[in-house]
Amino acid sequence: MTKKNYDAKDIVVLEGLDAVRLRPGMYIGTTGSKGMHHILWEIVDNAIDEISNGFGDTITITLNKDGSATVEDNGRGIPVDQHPTLHKSGVEVVYTTLHAGGKFNTENYKFSGGLHGVGASVTNALSKFCNVTVYKNGKEYFIGFHSYTDENGKTHSGVPVEPLKMVGKTNKSGTKVTFLPDSEMFGNIKFNFETICNRARELAFLNKGLKIALKDDNTDREEFFHYEGGISDYAEYLVEGKSKLFSKPIYFHAEDKNFDLEVAIIYTDSYTENCFSFVNNIPTVEGGTHETGFKTAYTKVLNDYARSNNFLKEKEANFLGEDFREGITVVLNVKMNNVQFEGQTKTKLGNPEAKTLVENLSAQELALIFANKKNSGVAEIIMGKAKGAAKVREAAKKAKELTRAKNSAENFNLVGKLAAATSRKSEECELFIVEGDSAGGSAKQGRNRKFQAILPLRGKPLNAEKKRIDQVLANEEIRTIISALNTGIGEDIDLSSLRYHKVIILSDADQDGAHIRAILLTFFFRYMRELINAGHVYIGLPPLYKVYKKDYEEYVYSDAELPDAIARAGRGYNLQRYKGLGEMNPDQLKDTTMDPAKRNLIQVTIEDAAAAEKMVSTLMGDDIEARKRYINEHANFDREDYFMKNYKRV
Ligand code: 0RA
């Protein structure tokens, strides 16, 4: 299948480079941090393609002191021979021509990763410099590219400084690329070691055997990722700290012509369902046809098993798919050609053939697995879990109906604490969920009643991570939130009936406040994730200090900003520290935290679903040791680190 002798003429040339700088969004989405990391992943993806096709096994990523990054692999090395019609080396073609690369020639690579598949030339176009070394045929070759602005003010990007030249001998094989993202495109954004670690780890899980070494020369931090167990190891990693119901993940790998499927399944004693699916190494956060195909097969095979092994009596109805997925963590890894992405964030697989293929391959493999007597213990555990889930399902259905019955008397009582907004235009309306009755009272007085609603929370709401849906729905605070938002929850959520387009969590700037915020975010994450994904959830940042003197006052929102504020105030200043929202009078609360013209909001986003899942389950779950370890190793929910780093301030 993979043709081994590949040279420069095989590279398909489609289009010039110029477009990239003019419309970077088309190629890398944004010129923010995400886009800057994207141009790193374009290079890494190329190296992974080479390795997945059997050439080499190791990628080394180094963050250099000058802000550049180096990616080295030990594959065959990019072709160095002359392209027959372009009269340039293969390397130069790859780095200067959009859509150039062996990967567009399906004969050379079976599948290839990369979000847009635009390749290394995009990285080159958006870099100040890009130096490529190829080790091949016992020789070392070098070519450098740079971007510069000429005397007429025109910018030229990714221009070779000299043609490729042989610079020495070597016994190595592979490709090494060092590039400096152009600050004209990305400002002064820096590579984030933790972001890179998370993605590198994911890539190592998704590509069994692949070795990725990371090094940050600024801090001397190093990491190494290598998983012989691939996605089975991934599933284990994702449930770390939770109680597993059986020890080894269920795993299968199946292929059809030009289609590759791998699935790992594990269960914990939790009640949530987690499916992490990937296509060509790209997380399909919104799911799609491959997930649907898998779920259909899983439900069918397990219902068949339940029937033929007497877990369902003759007159009992089949289990629902969700019954079999209570407490499940699935990693679904598909490699295929001609992928079509759809959905709001283009992370939903659309290819109809993927449903059929995944469904058929999964049904076949799962039937074999469950027919094997060695697995009857695992099957029994899954059947037990499904039985429990089906029983609670009926109870939960009743509770759910209640939360959707807008006009019922019971519901009217629930929203009694809510000071609703008068405007009927949901797009302009905001719901503040406020910690404590006293702050709630100030907020009610300080609000603009036309578009701002206040819901005070008394005490701590219930931690949704530790409870089953029927218990979550029995909690009054939570039911009040659901009723006020008016969308329903879980799979039935309907954002078109959302009553408040901004949902703003307002809690004190202390540990308790952080805990309440974490509990609320956990609830939204588990039961109303679409609300977060669609950008409706915000954190309100109350000020930590007021620096003031006669005729001068300034509110300060983080410790980091305090010294500058004190300097601005000058000698003879006073400092007030706010311990809680309740210490502010209605006017102050309005001015600092509620007035859209002056307040600071942080929009909650989920950039990395697996990392978010791990954070929520570890921080909010049962395993105290795991939680302590996580908090030591990572940031916590406190605004100074977690929110500032991972959430966008708006
Ligand atoms: C096509 C053919 C050959 C190598 C590559 C692509 C290649 C590309 C990249 C990008 C990063 N690292 C890479 N390593 C290899 C090999 C052609 C031959 O057999 O000589």
C-alpha cells in the first residue's frame, strides 16, 4: 500500500503561499495562542504521518530560549532531490507551496493527520524564520527560510535564503525544523509548555508506540510520552483516581479497506458517560457518525447478550443505550480518508460511511469479545450497571419532566427566589447566580432590572460529580437554576429556549467562593455542556481591592495588578481589601461587577475536553489523594492561575 520510493515529482502542487498572511484565519483559525500552537502542530503532524507509516519512532519538541520551537523526527527525511518541473528541492517545495506534501498523494501515506492538512508551508509563512535540516543518504542538508518586509513595505513570507545545500555527512536519518512564530502575526504570545504537554500526551496515546520527548529550554522542564498500550492506556489515564469496575479496558482494533478503527472501553462506579472520539488524531468534540455507529453497535450487541444470557426476561423491554453507558469511558480512534467535519466548531464527523463501517466492525468485534467465556465476568458487571441505570431512569424521567413543566405550581415556587428580568429578549438578558443572600440582596438592588436577573444561592449547591441524576435533580438550588434557564438538561437540552444568554457566576474571592464556582461549573459541565460550548457561561470577577484617597479611587481585580495601582495612586493612599461580595453596597457591586461597561467577565470555554474531564473528575470526585496530587501538580480553580490561564477574559 505504501509506495516506498517517493521523490520530489510526487509532490502535488496546488497553490501559492501569499494567501496565508493575508487571511491567517482561513488556515489556522486564529492568530491567538491557539493559532500559534497550531503552526507547531502542523510540523508535528507531518512527523507523525511519517512515523505512523512505519518510518522512525521518535519526535523531539524543544522550546528554545529565543521563542522558537524545534521539532525533530527520525523518519526518512523530506525528499531532497530536485522537483522535475519546479526546479527546486523537494524540501523547498514542501515549505513554500500551500497544499504541497506527500500526504496529498494517498499512495504515499495511507492516512494523514492535521487539522487543515495545509502543512508545513503555513508554518513557514507565519514564521520570522524557519530552518530545516534533513538527514538522509548519509548526508546532512540545510535550507533556511525567512519573512521580511521590503523597502516598499511589502512583506514576503517564507522565502528561501539560499537553495538547499549539502552541509556535511551524518549517520542519522530524519528531519529537524526550527521556526520562530512571527510576532507581527502573533504579538508576544509564548508557547505554553502545559498545553503542548497535553496534546503531545494525547498524540502518544493515539499512536501506539510513538515516542515524544518535550523540553523547555527556558525552564529546563522535560517530559517523555510513550504508551505501548495506546488508547487502552489512555482510557486508564482518563479514569485515574476513580474506582474502576474491572481492571483491564475492553479493547479492539479492526480494519477495512482504508479504514482503521480502535476502541477502548472502561467502566467506573460513577454515573456519567464519557466518549472521547478522534479522527486522524483530531478530537471530534461534537461527536458524529463514528460515535453514532459505535453506540448503535454497542447497544445492540449488549441487548443480544442480555437476552441470550437471561439478564433480560422475556417480557422485559430492552435496555436503552444510555443504560449500558452509565459510568463508561470510551476512547474511539478512527483513521480514514476524505474526512468531512461539520458542526458549530467543525469538530463533528459528517461522513455517512463512517457510521456503517464503525457499526459493522464494532458489532463484529464486540460480539466476539462477549462470546468469549473469559469475558463473562466483565459482561456481568456491565449488565449489573445497566440494570441499576434502567431503574433510576424512570425516577429521573419524572424529575426531568418537573423541571420542564414551566407553568406548574411547583415550578412557580422554585423560581420564587429569582428576581427575573423584565425584557423578553433573551439575547440581551443575563442571569447572575450569586453566592449568599446578602450579596444577592445587594445585587438585586444594584441590577438593571430590564435585562439582569438575580438568583441568590443559599449555602453550597450539590456536587453533581458525586451524585446520580435523580439526586442532582432533587436538589432545590439546581432545580431553580434549570427552571430559570428553561432549556432542560442532558441530551434533551434545547438552547433555542434559553431565557438568559449570559449566565454569570458571582462568588466571593476566597476558597469557599472558589468551591461554589467549581460546583456550579461541574454541574454545567456534566449536565448542560452545550451551554458552555455555545459561550453562555461566564465568571464574574469582583474586585479584590480598592486603592483610594481623596478624589481618587481605583478597583483592583488581581494581586498581580495591585503594585501598579498603588503606584498610580501615589503617596498617602488607602487600601481596602474585599473579603466577600457582601461587603460591597449595591452601588459598588453595580459599578465593579455588574455594569456591562465596567465589569470584568471571564468566558468559560472548554479548549481541551480530555483535560477538562480529568480536572473536573479529579477535583470534584472522591479520591482525596488524587485530588491533592492534582492540585499540587496543576493549577486549581482559583482565578489567579486556572482561570487566567485557561479562560478568556472578556
Ligand atoms: C514524503 C516522502 C518521504 C519523506 C517524507 C514525505 C517526510 C516528510 C516529513 C515531514 C516531517 N518529517 C518528515 N519526514 C519525512 C521519503 C521519500 C524517500 O523515500 O526518500
